[in-house]
Amino acid sequence: MRAAALALGLLASAALAPCAFAQGHEAVRAPKESWSFNGPFGTFDRASMQRGFQVYKEVCSNCHSMKEMYYRNLTAIGLSEEQVKAIAASATVPGGTDDSGQPVERPALPSDHFRSPFANDKAARAANGGALPPDQSLIIKARENGSDYVHALLNGYRDPPPGVKVSEGQYYNEYFPGNQLAMAPPLQDGAVTYADGTQATVDQMSRDVVQFLTWTSNPELETRKRMGVKIVIFLAMMTGLTYAVKKKVWKDVH
Amino acid sequence: MAGLHKSEFENPVVNWIDTRMPIFTMMQKEYGSFPTPKNFNYFWNFGALAMISLAIMIATGIFLAMNYTAHTTLAFDSVERIMRDVNYGWLLRYVHANGASMFFIVVYIHIFRALYYGSYKAPRELLFMLGVVILLLMMATAFMGYVLPWGQMSYWGATVITNLFSAIPIVGESIVTWLWGGFSVDNPTLNRFYSLHYLMPFMITGVVFLHIVALHITGSNNPLGIDVKTPQDTLPFHPYYTAKDSIGICVYLLVFAGLVFFAPNFLNHPDNYIPANPLVTPAHIVPEWYFLPYYAILRSVPNKLGGVILMFSSIAVLFFLPWLDTSPVRSSRFRPIYKQLILVMVASFLVLGYVGGKPPEGIYVVLGRVATAYWFLHFLVLLPILGKLEKPLPLPESIARPVVRRPPPGGGGGPLPQGATAKPMEKS
């Protein structure tokens, strides 16, 4: 019996011990931000998403594809059908072949996928010093604490600490695993001009683009949380009711 | 008209059918008036919850299959299409993905219940062994299901796990090639995993049916671990346990809804939202959380074949549990030492799960080995010895009168009431 207690104690202390060990040469953990879409009642900030789309369109989309998205999806961030049509039409996409079998191009329609900046991965690598800019459709879900991480990364460019040698064509970033990445700091203050007069600081632009990217990763987020709140309320009442029924059924059992 | 069933149902249609095929009588007997021990606690909800989980998985899975494409070039995008364009596709997929986790949580608690209250002892050995078969089938099904979205973890998880078979001497490599349908995890692998992933839930359903048949022959165990003796010990399943199970189902659905609607990717690995890429290996390849304990056992052995053998043995040992545990007393309530050891066993399982998610270095290796050692020590050494050494507490007379017999002067547990213990196994 004492042996059992001892063994249990040993296992428990052994299980808790590793928390004390710091992990070496890992990237700094992205600080927790409070986003409008966090929590059970979270929603997207439409104005911020639209600004974020502008940042994506004018900056990110020069290198990053977003293959899962259609132009038609943009009505969800508060753009009108006319605006979406105009945005789509400003991109030129492959349009199949003409009658003589030659490939043709045409202006994109709302029913088209977002135009990719490069024809294929090899072309993307060739234009980016050998590095492949990852597709951004799911970037938030594809990273641990994605919203915080992408925000931190965009603000995380630093001068390398003394003794750290940054390779040719690489940039030092506090939050990137391994600390060296091939993407040059993509945002500078004033990189875009917001139509609503918001100051385009790096922090502001990164927050806006995270709103947009969180939506492209989780387009169902608002519907999901709204439905979840209703279902949880329903189930809570159902649990209470079921408990009352059970009490009634069992009242004569001793 | 010999052979017709004499039905007691008043509804003429029901009566007509029941006379010719007495399924209504059977349901009434097995789920209506079925005599069930009156002293179940809420641990006895988890069998019903496992059934519900299976039903939810099959229902959502069938609809997902209508929209999924099993091809390496299309699988990832077809899942995203489900998430974005299929009506309530995100709901179907998140319920299915988190449903797997719920299923394992429920089944692990169900197994804990069986271990804690000695539900594996005579006469329920076969019932328990069928349960272990269900666990194994579930693991195979879950593993193959995780491959289908064809993300990075899908691909690399499949590569690591199928490669385990290469540890088998001489024929190992050939077996792996045969499993893959080629020389690496590729389209033929994805196709066959999809086919098997659709098949196996129905095999599980079949074994669940046998599990329930066996249960309804032996009757349920109960928290006291003593046999039912008089009708006063039991209640009809309906409405008593249908009502009690319903509470469990509601709470289960609450937890489930919490995951699906507010943290749908909490138990998922972010890397699986990156399309599979055979040229890029993820920094840490980790299986789904419910496999982490076995993964830790696998990695705690420096030799590959040894690790594989130990990993499979960690579950295979459960098949022998009814005979490894030599104590005639079922419930932990009356086994003071076992009651503590089983908590240590649970702790070692949790430690293994924790270690399985960490890189195999430093303290984690030590921890994993200690916990692995305990797992086998518990089942292979402690349980057989304990039955001989441990002095059980006096058992109550019956379920209806859970009064403990006064121990006779002179101490000790005294003679056990008749039928209060499992029948000792026959030595062959």
C-alpha cells in the first residue's frame, strides 16, 4: 500500500517535473492578443477585415497564393456584389483554350478562385530565392495559435543578436522557428493607404490582415459560434429537464 | 401454425409482425424489462455513450463520404470544399473529427470502469475480450480516417505507422510494400485506407452486437461487484436506466458541442492543415492524442522490433487480464491495494500520453520507460501476485441490502457470501 502511494507520487512528480525545463533555441512564443473573434460570442470586425483584404491584395498576394478562396466569398466581409465583380475583373486568370486550342486569358469572375501569383511552385521558388511562399488559405489554422503567431511574425523582425549569423537572403525574426526566414519584412508604415483614413502602421496592418486571414481559415466561425451558443443553451435546459425526469422515475427506488 | 410466436402486443400491426418475427418481444425483453442491477453509478453510462458515439460517427461519415474524393491530388481540396461550400459541411466534418476524440474518451472511461469494478472477471471474460477487439478495430479505423484529409500529419503519420511492420524480420519490407500498394505511401494507400475506413465501422457494429449479446447473457456487473441474487436487486432497464443514461447523453453532448462549436481544432495538429508533401518532413511527427500512450511505449524501446512488440503487447495483455488477475473479488471497493494500484496504472497511462506528445529526448525518455515498465509490471506481475496476498474487505450480503457482514471474531474478511465472488477459473 505504501509502495503504491510512493509509486504514484513518483510518477506524478516525474510528470510535473519537465514543466521546469526550458526549451532551448526555440522561437519566442507569440504573445496572446485579444481578438474580436475570440471567445464564444466572437465576431469578425468587418472594417478591419476589409482593410486586411486590402493589405493582402496589395502586399501579400504578390507572393502568396490563396487557392481555396473564391472572389464570391468576399461578400462575407461586407463588400457588395458590384465591388466583388470589380475586384474579380481586375485580375486576369487562365480562361481555358480558344477555338484553335491556344490557351487564353480572361478577366476573373466572382465564381473564380483567387488568382495565384505564380503559375506553379517551381516558378514561385525561382522568384523567391528558392523559398516557397506558403498558400495563405489556411495559414491561421496551420500554425499553433495562428492569429497570435502571424501577428507576432509580421511585427517580429529584429536585428540579429550578437553572435548570430544570418544567411544570405534570410531575415532574422524572433517568432519564426529557427529565427531565419526568407520573407523580407513585408510591411512598412504606410505600405498601403487605407480609404477609411486609418493610420497604416505595421501593427495596424498586421492586425487587419490577421482578421482577414482568420476569416479565410475559418469562414464558418461566426455561424459556428452563434449556432454553438444556441445548442449549448438548449442542451443545458435539456440536461436539467432530463435530470428532473430521472429524479421522478427513480423516486420510489431505495 | 406451429412455430408462430404468441405475441402479447395489442397493436394489431405490431402483433402481426411480432407473431411472425418477434423482434418487438425481443426488444421488450432486452431493453424494456431487462433486469438490471439497481445500484449503477454514472460510470455505467459509458456503454450507452459509446453506442451513441458510434452512431454519430457512422451518420456523419456517410454524408462526408458523399463529398470526399479519395485521390492524393484532390483529397485535401475536397475536404476544404466540404468546409467551405457544402451546406453545413463544416459541421459534419467538425462533428466527425471531434467525434473520434469523444469516442475514445468515452471508451477509455468505459474500460477504466471495467478495470476498476472487475467487470472482466468470470463470467464476463468473453464480454471483456470482445470489448478489447472493439478497441483494436476503433484504433485501426481512427488511424485510417486521419490519413484521409491528406495533410502533412496524415501523410507522415501513415508513413511512420505503416513502417512499423518493416520491423518484422525477413518479411517486414514485403509486408509494408503490400500494405502501401507501392513503394511509398501514395494514391493506392489512400484509396485502400478510404475503403477500409468505410468498412471497419460496420465490423465494429457487428462486434458491438456480439458484445451486447454476451452482456445480456451474463448480465451487467455493478459497483459492488457482487452477483444479482433476488429480483429486489434489479430494476427494469426501462424506464430506470433509459432515464439515467439520458442524463449522461445530455452531458456528453454538452462536452461534444463545446469542442465542435468553440474549439473544433483544439485536439487537432496544425500541421494537418498543410497539404501532404512527401519532400518536407514535419519537425515532430505525432499521432492523434488517443494514440500517444502507445506511441510513447513504442519509442521507449531503443530497438525497433522490440518497440513494436511492446506496443502491441500493451493492448494484447488486456486479452489475458481475466486470468492474470487472480483475486476472486471484483470491485475495487473491497480491494484496498488494487484500488491504489489501478490509480497508479491510470497515472502511468496519462504519463505515457504526455510523453508521447513530446520529443523523445532527455527526461521524456526516462519518464516513458518508467511508465511503460509500470504498465507491464501492473498486469503481468502485480495482479497475479496481488490476488494471493491482498486481504479483501468483507463483501455485502446483496445489492438490495448493501450491509456488510460483521467479520467473525478473530478478524479477517471472513467467509465470502455465496455467489459474491467470481468463480475461479478452471485450470486446463
